Amino acid sequence: MDTITNILSLVGALGMFLYGMKVMSDGLEKFAGEKMRAVLAAMTKNRVMGVFTGILITALVQSSSATTVMVVSFVNAGLMTLKQSIGVIMGANIGTTVTAWIISVIGFSFNINSFVLPILAVGLIFIFSKNSKKKSFGEFLFGFALLFMGLHFLQNMAETLQIGEVVKNLLDGVDCSGFLMILLFVLIGALVTCIVQASAATMAITLMLLGMNIPGFGFEQTAALAMGQNIGTTVTAYIAALTANVPARRAALAHMFFNVFGVVVILLIFYPFCNVVSWFTTDVLRAENNVLIKLSMFHTAFNVFNTLLLIGFVDQIEKLVCKLLPYKTEQDEEYRLKYISGGLFSTSEMSLLEARKEIFNFAGRCDKMFSLVKELLDTTDKKTFDELYKRIEKYEGITDNMEIEIGQYLGKVSDGKLTIESKLKLQKMLKIISELESIGDACFNIARTINHKREKVSDDFSAEQKANIIKMFGLVQTALTHMVNQTGREENEKADIAMTMKNEHAINEFRSLTRNQNTVALTDGKYSYALGSHYMNVISECEKLGDYIINVVQASE
């Protein structure tokens, strides 16, 4: 019974470590999300700056997986190019080595109670603050303390369960110095990291095992585990990108290629590379008795070496992944969500970026749908008319599906921890997608009215009616174009409500004018009541469309 309790305690300690890392990462992202976004935008102009950006962001959030998924999300949202992402991913691999240095320097030797509990106390004060920034900073401190508490409990439970003895017995009689065993340890490191989904956690376990001085399980074996972790950590981003668009999948594949290629190269020179690291740690750093420092040095040297080796081949890596993952056809990309997917999340805050880009895409589809409706009015050939009408009908289904899919995505995002400001943004986004779907409905209603008129009324619209419909279409198109521009504007840019109101006023006035003209024309017998009814239905739907447009712009303020 005690053994089962201890095993569960070990798993719980690992869970506390992972949860602390997640809370710390999420807290920091909410605290500095906008600044991190600005850093990524400003510092990825060239590959070298991209590498330094990756190092900085990963050192802050303490998770290369979080950085990589964030980068893949940015590529998915069109906020970063594939070439820019490759440099950041290289830097993320170096940045993640900071975790190993923190653990090796203070993680197992420092008196945990001397700093963790005070940090928890300070973090708790900030967490209960009404200010969202202070609250997020408190979550960061809280997560940082939980991380080291989990690390402390992990070490204690490993000693209680005598993990060192278990590993020693498993390796008893096995020559672990052979190259085949080194390959096996690489595979084990990759497999465990795939399961845990956090290279920092597997690195902490590796450092803990190394510190136990297990016979036959030393520096070279743990170095092989560390290399395997570099392969395993690529799985998180790749899984996240499976349902994303082609550029995002390419970024995830580039990450996998970079890490796997680096492991293969180091394996070819594994023993000499280990000897160089040992010499540097012993003769330069004067830390010959600290095996944890040696492993951390190997981890850093390994990632720095691979970055220096491949940084000059970013263009070639980009071409390779583009060749391996080509666009199938334009049609494949045409009728699907472009920027968001159910499987792709960085953090809730960052996920709002993808939603914002997708809403811009949604607005563009509505604009395209209206252009098809305008084309329908002038189409006289029956076959062409029917094909165009089916396209509009298909677009109406697309707008329905987009509202549902974006809404479901935002629902998942809302399950995460959001700042008050982000919650307000999310509420506005839900309002916008509802209004955009209504625009799609209005466009289809206009097309359906034109189709009904064609089927049931033999007379064509009079010259005056046709001219008025075309003029109304022009007014709506102006308002629609302005709406699309407003949904695609920068977040810090103020919405142009005045122009929207001007467009809305013009649409309403023209609707009133045509309604009065139609009454007079019917009284004078200029055309049949049925033709006049279809004519005014088109005009009225255009006026409704204008109402939905102003609702979108107002919600985007």
C-alpha cells in the first residue's frame, strides 16, 4: 500500500511541476502578451534576430513547446512567414536550455522553503488584485513557486522509492557505453518526452537520475536522453499543426527536421563532442565535480552547435518543407477556415489572434458573396445563371459553417484563463460572426429573390428599376468594403464609425426614395405588382444588409 501511495505521490509531484510550468507560462503570456507579440513582429526581420527572439521568448516562458506552438499559430494566422518562423524555432531550442541550467544550479541544492513559500505569498497577493496585469503577474509567481515545489517533491519521492536502485538493477550487466545503447537512450528520451509533452519535465528527471550517481548511467547516457528529448518535443507542435493550414504544418515540419537533423549530426561525432564538453566544463568552468553542470553544458552546446550549423541554410530548409508539403490545389484552400482549427492552440490569449484573422477572412467571403449576387443580376444565360446561383447557395452554407466553427473555437478559447480585456474582445467577436452570418443570409435572400422573379415573372426589371438596384448595390458595396477594411485593421487602430454611419444613412435614404417611387409607379400602372414586389424585396434586403454591416463595425470598436 505504501508503494502505491509513493508512486502516486511521484506522479503528483510530476503533475505539480508541469502544472506550475503551465501556470507560469500562461501568467507571463497574459502579463506581456501584447509586448511578446510586438517583439516577435519587430525582431524577426532576419534569421539572426529571429534566433535571438526565440531564445528570449523561450527563456521567459520556460517552454520550447509553448514558443513553437505560438510560432506555428502565428504562421497559421499569417502574422509570420515560414522563413521567419524557422529562425525563431532555432532560438527556442537554445532558450529551453535555460530550464536545465536553473535546475542544475539551484533546483536540487537550494533550500526550497527559503524562497518558494515567500514567492507563493507574494503571488497570492497579486492574484487577488482586480488589476488584470497584476493578477497575471501573480499567476506567473505562483506557477514559478509550484514548479520548484514539484521539483523538490519529485526528488524526495524518487529517493523514497529508491529509483536509483531500480535503474541500477535494470542496467545491471548491461554495457551502457556502447553506441547501440546510446541510440536506445535517444529513443527512450524521445518516447518519454512525447508522452509527457514537456521536455523541461523530462530534463528535470534526467538531471535527477544523473545526480543519483547510478553505476553505468552517467554523463554520456543522460546526454543521449537529452538529445532524444529534442526530438520528442517536436511532436507537440506537429500534433497541434495537423489540422492547421499548409504554412503552419510546414513550420512544424521545419521544427522536426531541424531537431532530428541536429541529433543525427551529433550522433556521428557523439564521443568527441562529449569529450569537448567535458574538457570545457572541467578546465574552463572549473566544475569537474558537478555532473549536472556538465549535462546542462552539453544540452546548450548541442543546440547552439546545431543552430550555427543550419542558420545559413534557412532558405534550403524552407524549400525542402515546401516540397514535402505542397499546396494540393487552390480549391483545397478556398473552402475551409484559413487561420484557426480545433487542434491548434498556443494559449487562450494568443488564440484570439487567429480568431481575429479568421473573422477578417469571414468578412472577405461575405464581400465575395455579394459580388456574385451583383453578377447574378446581369446574367441572362440560363446555364450560367443556374451555376452562379448554386455558387451563391454554396457560399451561404459556407457562411453558416464559418459562424459555427469560429463560435466553437471561441468557446474553447473562453474555457482558458482570459484577462478582462480579452473576455470583452471575445464577446465582440461572437457578436461580429453572428452579424456576418446574417450578411450571408441577406446576400442569399437577394439572389433568391432575383431567381424567383426570373421563374415567376416574365417581365424584366424596367430601366429605372435596374438603375436603382445597381445604384443600391453600389452603396452596399461601398459599405461592405469599408466593413472589411475595419475588421482587418490593427488592434490599436480606432474604428471609423463616422464613415460607416454615412454609408448607412445613404442606404436608408435611397431605400425610402425607391419605396416612394415604387408606390407612384404601381399607381400609374408602369409595371405589375408582382414585378414591383420583387424589386422592393431586393431593395429591402440591401437595406437590411446595411444594418448588419453597421452592427459589425460597431462591434469591432
